[in-house]
Amino acid sequence: MAEINEIVEKVIENLSPQAKIIFEMSRKKGMKSAEIAKQLNLSVRTVEKHIYQALKLLKKQLADYMPLIILVVPEYCFQ
């Protein structure tokens, strides 16, 4: 699991500054897209686009680990 965490952190670290903030607000703080959009003065669609792209990149980087992740990580992490 440590290796997976390293990959996740590396992917998050390499996001654009805005995407990183949005992704962390969404996944680490549990905020809804509308809340994030209001706080950052962005459209909900922009927020959703950044979250979608970050999740897409994470899934690509973690493809080899997906069978393990599905068994170990709660399903809400990759919605």
C-alpha cells in the first residue's frame, strides 16, 4: 500500500496548482463541487472538469494496481 500512496501523492503533486487545490478540497476535505466552485469563484463545470481529469490520471497511473485497490480501498475514493 505504501507504493500506491506514493503514486497517488506524486500524481496529486504534479497537477496544476488549481487542479491540486480543487482535488484536495474534493477528496481530502469532502467538499461538494458547488461548494468548491463558490469558494474559489469558479463555475461548477470547471471544478468537475479538474476532478474528472485528476481521477482519470490517477486511474491511468494506478492501472496495474486496480485489482488490489478494488479489494482494499473504499469505493468512494474513485467515484
